[in-house]
Amino acid sequence: MKVRFLLIIVTFWSASVLAQQSTESKFVKQDFGWAANNAGFFPIGWTRDGTYFAYGTFSYSMTIFNSSCIRVVVQDIVSDQVVWNFQNNWAESLAGDIVMYVPNSSEAAWKEIQATVEEPLYQYQIETGGYSKPAPFPLQSDGDELNIEITEQPEVDYTIPFEVRAVSNNLGVKRIFRSVRDPMSEISVLGYFPNPDGSRIAVIIAVSNVYYPPYATTYHVIGCHREFGFEKQNLSSQAVRLNLIQHSDSASIELGISLLSGPLNDYSINRFNLSGKEFAGLCVRSLQDSADVFFYTKTNGQWFEEPYHERVMIAGWLTELRMFESGLRRGFTVSKDLEYKHGFATLFLYDPATDRFEIVDGFDKLGQIFYLKEYPNVFYTYYSCGCADACWVSRLCSVQNGKVEIRMEIGCTCTEFYVTSYVGEMEKRLESSSCEDYQSDLKFEVIEAKWRTLAKTYSLRD
């Protein structure tokens, strides 16, 4: 009996030693700073099951005094939650002759914190290896191509909302991240790090302040499963298009992304009411340089697609459908490119006589469109023609018989401000002065005020 008891103890002790040896051999002392010589962002490693990703970031600033910061993070790549992080800051002192050491590279900063962060990284079972720098997109595998796209909305309260989407040619699209950025910053996709079994990737996004000190960069690490969570929509199907219209938000423009016969396509939806009748428009990028515009009317609570649609040329990768209003006339404008400097767009105006949306000739050459609430039958435009926006043209227009009629024009020729009126084929110079008042940060407010004055002076309500 005693022999058996001792045998059990010895067996248990031997198993414990073997388990300890196995664990120690699995988590031998590693060089967690193996990639810390990369500037800005560097990988540390993954857990073996690929759910935790460890990485570091470094920043160095030379402004009034030198400063630097290093941060080490362990992140759950499934939930995108940070499970552990460590941060150390260094800054020169401005007091007397005190000299503070400030590491000026990620490699030097890592040496300062290495002893502090090694134990937590061991505890989270991080193993080094893999890519030392993010791999570039697109990710191509098994006949599919995965890419990352960033879309931005108009600025709100000095912030620009943006979202990050994973786009697969075969699987569809899914949103993986949403945030906001400062208007003075720039956003970019650095690439990705695959986890050990390749089922997930860590997408690295950088938001950099490039316009004023300290020129800091914020890094976003976003987990993305390579197979799950994608949605595929085929907008070549009328039923799918009608479903999008039925569930769109009537209060705002809706921008989306879909897959149309394989290639990536974008769509935009807008709606309006006119004389008790509800209309909607759907713009779908059909080819790289063109988009199809579909029109809808609502009858007895049900949306119906009109039997006609139009194709327009576009300049960018994303189109936007906006409502246009001129007096009692309404329609949709399709921008050629959200980031296109001059804001050129095609106008589809609803004609009650034909019960159709018709293209308005000449509208796509006007530039950006603005409205004067007191003068609903006219609108004014803005077009920059060079000299760092010091040279510009703004026209007061109306839509008559399916065409744009230019009523007046104001502008700056970099040095001279002028006002010109148009009556038929005749034009008349009304004013000429310095451009000084139109070259400040309040230029657009000054232009609007000038149009209000001219509209009142020359009775341009009709």
C-alpha cells in the first residue's frame, strides 16, 4: 500500500515536472523587441490560437523640447478590446541645467522598458514571429481578393466621421471600424498582420497630423475575420434595389457599398416629397468611370422603379446623390467625385409634364451649388480656377425649359473683383474693384452676402 502511494506521488511529481518543462520550453525567453527598430508601429507577436495580438507604437517630437513615448499593447483581435497596455513617456526638462534622457528611436525606447514589459507578455503567452512589417493590401488567396476601403462623411463640429470596410470580391463587404478624425489629419491603411492560422488579420490604420506640431500619429488596430461577417448584395437585381429604397432613411443621404456582378460598386440614395408625391433616386456605380441612376415613385405605400434609368460619367471611386431644389422644381444631382475640387455634378430634374426625371443641359459645368433661402427660384455656384483659390468664378443661375440660365456672374481674377450681368446674349460689367475682401478665411460668407445684396438690388426673385 505504501509502495503504491509513493508511486502515485512520484508519478504526480514527474507529470508536474514534465508539464513545467513543456511550458518552459514553449515560452522560452524571447526577444519581444525583435521588430522594435521599425519607426512608429512594430509587431511583437501573437498567442498561438491567434486571438491576442501584441504590438508597440513609438513617437518622437522635437518642438519646444524633445519628448518621446512608447506604448506596448496586447489586444483581443476578436473583440478589438485592449486587454493590457503599458506606456512610458520621456521629456526634456526646462528647469535649470537638468538633462533628461529622451530616446529618439523605437529601438532605444524599447531597451528602456524591456525588463518591465517582458513578464506581462509571457503571462499573455505571446510568441514572436511572422511579418516584421505590415503586408500590403490587397490580400489574395484561393481566387479571392480582400481589400480595405475608407469612406468619410462631411465634417461635423470640426471632426470628420469615417468608417473602415473590408471588401472581398467573392464574399462581399463588412464594416470593421468606425471613428472620427481631425480635419487637419490624414488617414492611411498601412497593411495587415495575419494571425498564426491565417483565419484573421490585424488591419493597421494610421491617422497622422501632418499640418502642425507635434505631428503625432494615432494607430488603430482592427481585427478582421477573413470569411465571416460579409454581406453580398447584387444591385443588378431590381428586387434588391427596391429593398434598399424601401429601407433607406428618408431624412438623409445614404451612402453604401455593394457587389454588382463581381466588381466593387458604390451606391447612394436620396428621397424627397413634391406636391404630396414621394420620389427616390438610387445611384449605382456600374463601371469604373460611370454610374447608373434609377428613379422611384411611391404609390399606396409601395415603391415602384421607373422603367427608365440614366448612365452618367463620373471621375472618382464614390458617387453621391443629393436633392436639388429650385422654386417648385426638385430633382437629384449626381456628383462626379466626392473629393473632386470643383464639385461638378449632373442634374436630373423632375418634369411634371412628362412625369420623368430629365437631365438639365449645362448644369455639369457650373461647379459647387449653393442656395439663397429668400430667393428660391435661383441658386449660385462656385468654381475655383487657380491661384490657390484666389482666382474664382461664382454665377447666379436658374433653370428654364430644361437648361441652365446664367443671370449674373461675380469673380476674382487673382487681383480684380468684378460683377457682370447677362441678358440673353448680352453681358454688362456692373462693378470692378479689389479682390482683397474675397481672399480671407470668410470668403464664402462674403460671397453669399454679396449675392444677397445683388439679388435684392436687381430684384432677382423670379
